[in-house]
Amino acid sequence: MKNNSNHIKLTSFDDIFKDDATRKDDSLERVKMIPIEELDDFSNHPFKIIDDDKMQETVASIKENGVLVPAIVRPKQDGRYEIISGHRRRYACAVAGIAEMPAIVRDLTDDEATIIMVDSNLQRESLLPSEKAFAYKIKLEAMKRRAGRPSKENVSQLGTDKRSDQILAEQVGESRNQIARYIRLTELMPEILDMVDDKVISLNAGVEVSYLKNDEQQQLFEIMERDECIPSISQAQRLKKCSLENRLTKEVIIEIMSEEKDTEMKVTLGGSKIKKYFPKEYTPKQMETVILKLLDSWSKKQRQQNELEK
């Protein structure tokens, strides 16, 4: 007979005398005070901690009231903890001179932890394009792994026929295409991605530039720095096209970037300024039609006047 003694689990003396209520109470999550020195950042945390006015408000609040919302952490093998949610609160505690903070300790898988970490940070009012880019990327990857190996069409197997990117789009209130565009930004070299965050390069232009190879992006960045030029959307599209055709040399980049950009003049007229000139029932489209006709008539008169003055 096979010996199964190695698989026998012995019950401790204390566990024998525990009642059901005690065992249930032991399984409940508790808030634990943890020294901030024992809290480590989440691996590849995509969200930046900026010491701005909002952070100073958080510091002031913690000094006065303490940390009101516990962080969420998970235990590490070395006895320390990895922060899932609460990086900004940990930083604010350090600035405020507070040595420990409340936290809920949870045993989470890597994918569970990633999804909670991203969701807790996406609730913030303002996020940088780079933060959204990496957050969407790592959450989507985690969602796909949790769904199991998808079918050829990448259909989720979590009890729904929706794709993982469809589910993510509904959760964050963005279209699937927009999520894909943000994720493309993760292909940018850090220096160019910083320029997108700083609104030096537009998001749309940044997406186009992301298709350039690493060495091409480096050459483009050096030319932008040297000549103090920034690619427009049309220039970025041409750079992408040349790259995909394997003909984007340094000379071609210089040629494209040295072209004079088309400037589009915009004039904005508030509704209150022009409504008084039209009947109440006029729609914005009708107003636009009348305005364009009047401008056309004015332009003809100007040309006639110029001819008479010659």
C-alpha cells in the first residue's frame, strides 16, 4: 500500500479549540499600520508622483488628519510589502514626517494586483498621456492573461464574447481605437514621450512618430534639438511613411522637418456675439451659411475697391 503520510496536514493545538466564528474572523481583511520604510513601489509602476499643489494639499491633510484611506498592499517573500494602491499617500507621509501608514494586506496574483493598481490610479482627474499609455498596456495584457489564451479573434473567455480591449474601453470610457493609440505611445523613446507629456508634440503626431525605428527616433530627436523644430501631424505622417518604406535616412528627416508648416488661422466667435444678428429659430448651420455669404460679398467689394485705387 502506498504511504500517504507525507500528505497529511496536522492541525495545530490552537486551531483545534477555535470556534467557527473565530476562524471566520481570522480570514477577514484588517487594516494594519505598516512603516513606510517597508513599502516598496509596484514593479513597473506607470504613474508619476509629482510634487505639485495637489500633492501639497495631500501632505497638509495628512499632517492634520492622518491617512484617511488605507493603502492596498501585498506581502513579499522578504517580509516587505508591495504597494498596489497608495504610492502618493506613502510619498505624502514621507514629506509630512509620518513614519507609518494604514494599509490593507491582500494576497493577490500579479495580474490581479496589476488590474487593481491601474484602476485605482485611473480615477485621478488628470493623467499624462504616458501614464495612460503604460496603464492601458499593462492592464490589457493582464486582462488577456486572466481570460486565458483567446481564440483567433482574441475573444475573451470570461463568460462574455467581448474582446478584452472592448471591455477595457467600456471601463475607462475611451474608444478601442483611442486606447490603441495611447498604447502606441509606449513605443516612443523616453525623451520624445516626455515632449508629448509636456504638449510640445501633439498626441496625434506622437502616435505617428511611434512607428519610427529606435535609431530613426534618435536621429529625429537630435534634429529637433539642434534645429528647434517640432513635427506637425502631416510631417509625422510623412516620417512614418518613409520609415515603413525603409527609406527614412537622416537626410530625409532633415528635408521633411525643414519644410514650412501650413498654418491654419482660427477665429472663434462666441454664440452670444452673433446670435443677436439672427432670428431665434436659426440653427448654427444656417448662421454659418449667412456669415460665409456676407464674407464672400465683402471680399468681392474689397477686390473691386483695390482695382479702382490702382
